[in-house]
Amino acid sequence: MYLYMKKSIYIMALGAFGIITTEFGVIGILPALAKEFNISIDTAGWLLSGFALTIAITGPFTTLLTARINRKTMMVVVLGTFVVSNILSALSTSFTMMLIARIIPAFLHPVFWAVSTVAAAKQVEPKDAPKAVSVISGGLSIATVLGVPITTYVADLFNWQASFILSSVINLIAFTALALFVPSMPVKERSSTKNQLVILRKGQVWVNLFATLIMIAGMFSTYGYLAEYLGKISRMNGKEISLMLLLFGGTGIIGNWLTGIALSRNIMLTTRVFLISLTLIHIIAYLFGGLFIPMAIVISVWGFIHTSGFLIGQTRATSEAQEAPEFATSLLVSFGNAGITLGTLLGGFIITAFGVHEVIWSSAAMLLVTFGLSFVKIGRRQPVATTETEAEKEKEEEVDLIDEPAPAIEV
């Protein structure tokens, strides 16, 4: 149903696929990298958490600083940086060199997300904006389905360097397509920094962002070390782990689609059901982690639930920050990546102190904390329309009230 949209939107989605494959692609090869550089698995986890921490700290600032640069130019620069980063990672001869190569593109990562989602929305009719943004977000979902397991499989088939080369090629294709086929996007509407910062005065914005941070930390405390968990606890080999990651992502696409429908009907109920369900599946993974077939079933359900977290976080975190969409998106990306950093660091600590099997409990605890935060409300809120049709209807009703003459007063 999205085939009629401009090709530039799909090209930007390919770019999103490339940068997410770069960010999360190391998840499946952390054990191999730990062995290659003779470091512990929690230290290797810094290749994910260090990337995410850089995004968390610099995201809003780089988005504001680049707000007046041609949007196409900015996206081309971002993808070009990711191409070079992956090549440097493949050529790394030490863990330090690889960590630096990974951190370089992280400074620009949130800029691509903020620019591409807003640019996609502006290239279609207002009523089709959510669909256009969902195409960009689809790049993230597909990256978790194909990007991560493919890089893991390539590393197992050849070597870990091959996985970075593959990520570089994906970003290079997106870079070339964007440079050749996407039209120039000069900045015409220049919103002042002061106008964008006004969303920071809203208490509920901070509650939603903090809840997103804790939720994603809970998701990644275990997921960041899923390959290690499957290898040590479920005793799977490299090819089996790749297959499990593919299964995880495949069911995630279905779950993400169904969650979108559920969110359009009731945001908070969907959020709470998600949090409780994901907590329970972590506990089940703890109980049956050592059994191959039951764990394969658990992985399929886990992926079905897990991937929905990104959509839920985006919906809640940006629902009250619509005055400055790019800045709001950059805040979401920063807090989300802060969550990835917190989750992977805590997960690494638990693994080092108690073993990889116990990492499950750190995820369960943070997901339950987020469940509690879902009941926190600050300030008086107007009901948010759950669908675009309802939003348009409300606007039409407001116009009708304004245009309608006041009734005569009979004496």
C-alpha cells in the first residue's frame, strides 16, 4: 500500500537499514571479537554501548548545530561516514582502534534519523505522513531481521572482518542512491533554537523519555548479549545462533505491525501489555534456556514482543513534543541509546559477576520499573487522538466552531 510513495523515501529507509546494521551488527559477533582481541565479553560490549553512549550525549546538540544545512547534504555526509567507519573497523588491529572507528559515526547517527523522518513526512500529503515515517522506521525493523543475522552468518562463514565489509557495502549503496536520486532539500523553515527548546518545559515529555530509557535498557541488558547467551546456555553453534537471530527478527516484523494497530486504539494499555509480556518471556527464557527446542520457541515469541518496544518508545516519547519534530526525534534517539548503554553495561556487569544466565533478571527488573512509570502523569493533558482520522476530525470540528456564528439571544 506504500508503493505510490516517492522513491527518495525508500532510499532514506535503505540508509536507515545501513546505519542500524552498523550499530547492532556487532551483537552477533561479540564473542568472536572478545576472542580475537583477548578481552572479556563485557569489555567487548563497549563496541555497542560506547556507540550508543556517544549518541546519547551528542544527539540533540549535533541535530541543533546542523539544523540549517541542506538535509540531503547532511544525510549523504552521515552515510559516507558510516562507510569509512566500517572499513576502519574491518582493518582494526586492536580493540581500541575498533572502538574509535565505531564511535566516529555515532556523532552523526541521530542526525540521520531526525532528518530522514521529518523529510519523509514533508514529501507526501499530510494525511500520508505517518505512513511515510513508518517506511523509514521499517529500515530499523528489517535491519534487526536481516542485518544482524546476516552479519553474524557472514562472520561465521568467513571471518569477523567480513561482517564489517558487508555493513560498509550496504551503507555505500544507500550513499550512492541518495546522492544520485534524492533531490536537494534546502532548509526553508528555520525554527529558532529557543522555539525548539520549549518542549523541554513539559514535565510529561521528561517522564516519557525517562521511561523509554529504562525500557530500552531492560530490552538490551539481555538482548545485547543474546549471542553469548545462546552459545553458553543453549549451547548453539554460530550457524544456529544466526538462525535464531533471523527467527527473532522475523517474528518481530509481525509483532511490530500488530503493535502499530494496537497503539492506534489504546496507547497505554498496549504499552503495559508489552512490558508485562516481555518480562514474562525473559523469565521463561531463564527457565528453559538450556533446552534447544523450547528455547527456539521462546526466541520466536521473544522477537515478536521485543521489536515492538521501539515503536512504543517512539509513540510515547514524541506524543507531546510535536512543536519541534527533529529535535524531539533527536531526544528520543539520545534517550533510547542511553538506554542501550545502560542496559549493555549492566548486562556486562551481571555476566562478569554472576554469569550469563543471570543477566535475565536485570532485564526483568527494569521492565517492571518501566511498567510502574507508565502510571506517572505530570500536568494536565488534552486527550491525544489515537488515529490520524480522529486528529483530522478534531481539527475540522474546531474550525466549524470558529466559523459558526454565535446563536442569537432571545429576550
